[in-house]
Amino acid sequence: MHGKAGSQGRLFNDETGVKLGARFTFDATGTYVLKLGSPLASGTKLKVWYTYNQTATYRTTVVDATKPVITASNQTLTVGDNFNPKAGVTASDDLDGDITSKIAVTSNNVDTSKVGTYSVSYSVTDAAGNVATKTITVTVKEAPDTTKPVITASNKTLTVGDSFDPKAGVTASDNKDGNITSKITVTSNNVDTSKAGTYSVTYSVSDAAGNIGTKTITVTVKEAPTSGTITASDFTIGKDGYIKGAITGDVASIKMIINGKVYSPRNVQSPSNYQYYVAGKITSVNDAVAIVAYDKNGKELDRANVNVKNNQAEVGTITAKTFTIGQDGYVQGSYTGKAAKVGLLVNGKQLNNISISGGSYRYYASHYITSVNDDVYAVLYDASGLEMARVKVAVQKAADNTSGTITANDFAIGDGDNYVRGTFTGDVAKVSMIVNGKEGTRISVSGGNYQYYAGSKISSVNDAVTVVAYDVNGKELDRKTVNVKKAEVPTAGTITAQDYLLGGNDKYIYGTTTGDAVVVKMMVNGKLIPAQRAVDADGSYKYYAGSNVTSINDVVTMITYDAKGKELDRTNVKLTQTAGTLAIDPYTLGDSYLTGKATGDVAKVQLLVNGVAKSTAFVKDGAFSYYAKSTITSKTGNYVLVGLDGAGRELTRQTVTVK
């Protein structure tokens, strides 16, 4: 207050007459500051009384000139966050106190659907009309990326000696960074293509956000397939000491087989030819000789029969009539060619040769052939003593008018059944078995069926096995060759199938097999699809369903087979399909967001504007919020909202009505 220096004064509320403060005296400058216990409201009328040489009164009104204060801070949000511009913003005034409720937002361009830097301005006015303003900055950032990148790599099968690039065909993608194949690193790789085995390769890749994706594949290295051929030159008894011939391919060793007996292997010394020392093991043109080629692992590649010849022996043939014990004294027959002598071989014993001429012969044998079980051959020789031919002499007792037949079932080596079995008819009383020319004991039989114990006598599919039927007197009635084969190893396996999404982008049915499964086929509604697919090395398979599976009601069955086409197992495929609905909230032109509800498998929504696809927005907890302010710009446009599943397949669509 200002007045005359030294004058005294007093302050009153001019409306109530209440004294405000104590009496005061103006200082030498004519000024006095009066301190009151509480502020006076704006508009309060005051009266100042003072006296100096005279008494005077002055009147005035209290005026509030202090602006209120707005408290608001800059904010940082994430794309998709909700934003209330008044949340956390307050205002206060020195006289009015808390006036937060009077705050007004004068400008706000914040858009949380996209990254950017925005501003919000506030204003507030106190009771005295003092105005305060404040502007804050709102920063909208991308949502943090927590999705790991995906490495695409498949199991591989190689052959020994193949080159191997662990990164060939391997790709990586990220939901934010896109193709990041170049960032793939191989964290472990023990593949050795120099030898067969099962190995693994592990990959790793990081996206820009530091998320790490890994994958491990199996690499199977198989032995390279081998092949080769072998031929054999003619072998001449009395002249050649070696079996010789040519080889090709991967032949590493050879074996010789003479009359079913396998001799020790010999390594080949040349890539194109071989020789195998016989050392007197081949003694007759009737010897069955084969030469067999093997690769380095003992796998048979090829075999060839050896043509055995006598050393410049003449060519000829010989026949022999049936010799009847007790009736015939001579073995008789005919011959062709330039033969000089004939001899008899009885039970392996060589009898003296006799000279012959004229195309027929008679050899006295009454003392040598005494049983129908005797093994008798007539042998034809040329002038040099080289065998030209031989024939087995049938031996019988005097005619007794008996007859009969015999059959023989196949004999499987290794199936656990040590008997040769079959049937007989007529006067058959005994049966014997001949293995590679050696006859076994004759056993008595009856009832039309027989079984002959073979034991270890039959050991190779190359064994020559014959069953012989005799009457009660030992007369041979019939004989049959026994088919010798290896026992088939029983096969088994199983198959599984993953669920198949009908109408999806992936048209393959996937699954796994076990055991001896090598191929799979598909049956749809009882009809077998002709195409078959091979099982991968790890037992997995994929089968193209394509247009064969079209309805959720189709009955689809996957069937697996062994290498011979025998069915091992089958399983039905579960068919699935995605579904969902959309419910769109009313939308008014100019609204920021198009909102609504989604059900079922709807994972995201996409807006079509006049048929053109725009961006997508994810569904969360059954609801969606799609920023549409900049996309829906008129009431007359064609706006359609499409519901998509997690794989991007359309499930439903709804037209958006704009008000």
C-alpha cells in the first residue's frame, strides 16, 4: 500500500466492516506491506483508512492475476495400446485449489495404430479467468518382437563319397525381418561322407530383436551301390589248371562252386580279368561248376556257369537198358561217336573198360550189380581214354507188375522244418532221398503221406535233391526233384498318419512307418489310389492328397507295404477343417477403429476396399480392433472384412456398413 510517509492507516473489509490486520504506519517511502493470515478472494472490496494532517478513506477491489499450473508428462506407448489423453494429467490454482476437472484437450493427433511422434495440448482456466496451457510429446513405438525366426531344413540321405554343403537348401525367415537365410550359422556338424553312418547337423539364426531359432537334421550316409559282371571261359579237363574269365565293375573277390561245394574266395588282382586255380578238383564233364563274383563287402554281384570239356575228347552219346537182377547178366546199350571203350562205375568203383564197336555194347555185370540200390553208370571213352559221355543204369528186380507215384513239397532252408514232405500213390512201400548223387536210407511209408528227415544233409539252394519211391521188393516206381529254396524272412511294420486339414494350402498327408515298410498308398472311400510313394530313410513319408480328398466325410486310409508288395499295416486319417464367424460393431465414417468380435479359428482380420486387400489386424481374446480411419474414406465404398485363420486361410467375410 502507498500513502504519506509517517501517516497511520488501517485496512477493512468494505463489505463486512471487519478489520484486516493491525494498525500500520507508512514508512519513509510511503509504502507498507500488510501480511494477512489467509488470501483474499478475487473481487473482495477493501477500504483503507489513514490519517496524516487529515483523515482520508480509499476503496479498492482484490484482483487474482496468478495462472493455474497443469501437471502432465511426456509418454511412450506401443503400437496398439489404448491412450486416454487426460489420464494422469492434473491442474491446481493458488486460490481455487484442484481444478483438474476443468482441463480441456485443445489438440491431440496421437495415432496408436502406427509408429510416430505426436503431441497433446491442454488448457485450464481458474475462477479469475487466468489461463494455463501445456503441451506434451507422445511417442508410439513398435511392439517388442518375441517371435523366434524359423529355419527350414530337411533330413538328407547321401552316398559315400558325395560332397556335402550343410547350408545347401537351408533357409530362414522371420516375421519381422523377412528372409534372413544369410544369417544362418552351423553350430555343429559331424557328417563324414567317407563312410556310411548316421550323422547330425545343427543350425542357429538370430533376428534383429535377438530371438534365436535352432534346428537339427539327420544326415544318413549310405554305401554306394555296387555292380559287376563275371564270365568264364571253357575249362578243359587234363589241359587247364585255372578257371579264367573277365570281370567288370566292383568285383573284388571270386569263389568257385563244384557240385554244390563252395570253395574259399580269391581276391582279384586285375580290374578286368581273373584266374582261379582248380588243382584237380574238376574231374568230369558232368561236374556242375560255377564261378561267383562278390564286391568288397561280400555281396554277390554275378555268377557264371563254367563249361567243362574233356581234352580233345570225341563227341558221343551212350544209352543203357534197365538191368534186371536175377534175369540179366549184361548191361547193354548203344552209343554214337568215335568211341573205343565202355566201362562200368558201380557204387563209385571203376570197373575195367572193354573195347566196343558197331554202335552197341554188352558189359558183363551179374557179379557186380546185386541190389536195386546199387548206383551204376555206363561210361563211354574215346581211344585216348578220355570220357565222352556217361549214363545212369536203371536197376530193378524181376518184373512184379507194381506201380506208383510220388510228389515232393518245396523244402525251405532255415524255416526250422527239417523234413522233406510229400505224397505217394499205388504200391509205394519205401522212400529214399538222393542229395548231390548220394542216396540216403530207405524208409517205410504208409497212408499216402511221407516225411523224410533231411537234417543238415540239405544245406544249399544249389543242392540237387531227389526223392525216390520203391515197392516192397525195392523196385523203383517213381522219383521227383525237390525244389530247394531259402526260407522267407517274415516282414512286419506299422504306419501312422497326421491329421489332414481339408482345404488347406498343404495338400500332403504326412506320417511315419516302422519295420519293413518301404512304400505307402492311399485309399479314399474304399478305392485304392494307384500312385505309391517310397518311405524316406528315417521312416517318414508324405503323400499328395490333391483332389482325391474333397469332403470332411471322406474315409481316407493310408496303407504301407514291404518290398514284395505285402500289406503290413493301415491307418485312417483324421480330417479337420477350420471355421469361425465375425460380428462387426456399428462403424461411423471418421471413427479411428473398426471393432467387433470373432469366434472359432479366426486369428486375424483383413479389410478389402473395393476388392483390394489391405493390412491385417490380430484377434485377441475373441475381439479385434482394426485402424480404419485412413482406409474407410467414404460411405459409398465397398468395404468387406475377412476373417483368416492362423495360416492365412479365409474362414468368413462380412460387409462393413458405414454410417
